Amino acid sequence: MGAGAPILILQHIACEPPAAYEDELLARGLELRRVRLDEGERLPSWRSFAAIVAMGGPMGTYDESDHPWLRTEKRFIADAVRAGKPYWGVCLGAQLLAVSLGGRVAPGPSPEVGIGAVRLTREARRDPVFAFAPPAFEALHWHGDTYTLPPRAVRLACTAQYEQQAFVLRRAYGLQFHLEVTRALARQWLRVPSYVESLERAMGAGAAPGLFEQLDRASTGAIALARLLFARWLEEVVGLRAGAGHSSAPG
């Protein structure tokens, strides 16, 4: 599928859109198609799209009894990525990529929530996307699960708490951390009762204002890095050179 095809957005909850990544797509005038899997929307043929962007959500990859569409989504991701379709997965989207291609996803030793340092691996310095990131940077973490690498995947990043934070397999990238979250989106998250409950389980009662202050300080650099890395993926992996977009049709 050529560069003129739209970008497919897989979204698992209303409050976890692509945010800064979507801003980059729209700035390039690219056509988007969003599928809300949690609302029962059906997956189209992946062959009709230039690339796939899969975002986060409160569910786990293994929660198929509560969310049976996860089975279909995992098959969809496996088929698309094995056929060479470019993929960019964030948090749940990264875990779905890992498990769809032969890795394992399971609860980690403890939740990782808050702003924390991400360190790149030696292999990341040779990657066409991550070679443009600083060796260490701050990002928002909000997850309790982790994954093992699928066969032939290359680890790109880690934190002190979790070994697996980013990886690449062929034209598919998975990022466990959030660079894309804007201040406005963070405010939405902190109005979702289940998100606040998970935050307070990890960081203690009344943690929401402190997390927002941390994010407020880190967001300028994180958003800029999100758009830089995503632009590199669009250009070097998807093949969408700057100025190659067309009229936008979000939603």
C-alpha cells in the first residue's frame, strides 16, 4: 500500500488517543481512520492502510473474557506486522505487539507510575528512529504489566524498574512509556475514577496533583521528543516524507 493511503488508529478507550502523535499526523495533512475497539467497531483490512498506530488502555492483553475483541486484534496485528506493515504501539499497543508476535505479557513486580527516566540501549543508537533521541530522557509511565521480547526483536530502551520499555521488530515499534500525553489529556485521565484509583494504589492517596505537576514540568520536552521520534518513523519506516500528506480526515 502506497504512501497516499490513510493511517489506521486503533484506540481502546476514549481518553487514550494518539495525542501528540495525532498532532504530527494532522500537521502533515495525513488522512486518519480511527477504530474504537472498546465500542465494538470492526477492524477493516489492514491492507488498505499505510501504517497502524495502536494506543493504550486500562485492559490487559490477556483480558479476553471481558474484552473478546482482543483475540481479533491480536490476530490482526500479527498478520499485518508479519506482512511488513509499519506499526507504532504505545503501552497496551506495545504489549499487544509483543504478545501477537510470540512474546509474553504478565503483571510486573510492581506498578510503574509517574515521571521517570528512560535509558536507551546500545542498539538504539543504530536505529533509524531512536538514534535521534537523547541517551536518557523523562517520560510518563503508567502500567503494571510487562512483556518479554518476541523472537528477533531488538530492545531499544529500559528503566531502572522495568527492563523492557521499547523494542523494534522489522517495521514495528513498541513503546511502553508515554511521551505523547499533553497537559489537557492528563487532566482528562485524572478525572477518570478508575485511573485515579490505580494511580493512588501505586503512589498513595492524593497523588494526582503531584503527578500533574511532574508532567507539567516534563511535558514540553516529552511532546517535542514524541513528535521527533514519530516523524522519524513516518519518514524512515512508513516512507512518508515531509510534505507528502494530503487533506486530513480525522475521526
